Amino acid sequence: MGLLKAGQVIELKVARKIETGYVLTDGTEEVLLHTNEAKEGVEAEDKLEVFLYHDKKGVLIATTAIPSVREDVFDWAEVTEVVRNLGVFVDIGTTKHTLVSKDDLPLYQSVWPEVGDQLYVVLTTDKKGRLLANPVTEADFGDNWDKAPEELLSKPINGRVFRTDREGAVIITEEGYRGFIHHSERKEEPRLGEWVEGRVIKVKEDGTLNISLLPKKKEARISDAQMILEFIENKGGFIPYSDKSDPEDIKSTFYISKAAFKRALGKLMKEKKVVQKDGKTYLYDKID
């Protein structure tokens, strides 16, 4: 195997111009730089800094567009395609987009990233020398977090998910802080790479944050009440649930706790929009 490999940023000399572009060399091996991958004004004998990767045919080629993500540099890359039995492809700035293997994505595909989400990745190669992008882990990140100031408490905050599981999700905030979202502080598990908006509920001594994606109780009561009212309207005027229903049934249907469900129902009943009867909830004008 030669010394030139995918993922390298290397200086090579222009050996000659050909019809499709330029042949570059390190003195031993040669690699093609297509015309559409080259900057203007390239001449024979020029020395160029290039990035090496495989094209769609699996041929090693060069580009003068150096990606911001490398084998030793982390950066965000946008998801451009999702292939369920393979993984997702991300745009690192090269003509051919780079695979994030399904083996490096969450077990449950419901929380895989979607097109337009962004993953925090680093480049690597597989056993065959093919370029891959790997999501950065917390172990990779180490202690390289900015410390959040205490005045962020109760303030709105945004960020992107870079780890998610049943226990909770970790985000990198817009400011570069680490934020943890416990599973009890969200209605549903966010996707890896998803942009989320929440609020700070605790600034910890180490400068990391605890974040909630749930609105405050008063705000939640209003939004939950509206959601439940629309749900009842869409179900023909009644639902087989009341404030006596099983908490798990409520959670699986409305993605809110039983306590939140009862608060919202209380608001709707006070406003004479719904009424409960025989374990069901009806629109006020639909009850016999």
C-alpha cells in the first residue's frame, strides 16, 4: 500500500496537465485532481495543498477544497441522506458525501438524524482505507467545555444534540456549553443532531448545564390544553381518557405526565370546553 491515503491533507506537486484535470505526485505516487476540484490558475510544477478522498468509483482523488473536519479536527457536518440499512451521509465539503456507519448511530432508528440535522464528527478510515465520519463522543471531547455563567439560570438556551439515550440527551449549546436534558425534562427523545430549544434549570459547579425542553407549568397548561382539545376534536368529539386514566396510557398517547394531563383537563373544564363522563372526556357540546 502506498503512502497516499484518504483523509490526508498533503502538499503535492503538479506533474502534468491532462484532459480531465491535473496529475499530482509526491515523487513516488500519483493522484488525479479533476478540473472541477482545482482552484484557478494551476500550472505544471506548482505545489498544491490538497485533501485526498475516494470518488464514487472508489478511486483516490484530490481536491483543493480542504474540509474543516479532519482525522484530528472535530466539526459539524450536515446530514444529506439517510440509508436505513447503511447509515447516514454527511457533507464535509467534498463532492462525494461521507458515510456515518449505522454502527456509530443510535440503536433505535427513531432517533437517527434526519436530512438537515448536523453531526459533530471526526474523520477516520475503515480497514479498506475508505473514508468515514464518526460522531464525536464525550470521551473524545474530554474536559474541553466552556464554563457556563450562573446568570444563565432560567434563561432560554439553544443547542444541538450530540448524544442521546434513554437516560437523557447531551447537547452542545450555541455558546459551546455542555447541556444535559434528563428524560423527565422532555416530551420525547430528541434525534441525534437535532437543534433543540429549551431553558436552563440548573448551572452546575463544573460549569455544565441541566436543561429542560418542557415549558413552565403555567405555559405548559395552556399548550397542553390546546393540544388535548384539538385531539378530541379530531377524534369526533370524545376520547376514552379522563383524569382517572392509567398514567402510562396518557403518556403513550399525549406524551405528557398524568399530572400535566389533569392540569390541562382542569383548565378545559373550567372554561366549559370539555366534560368528563364514565371515564371518557367529551367536548362540552357533544355530551348527551
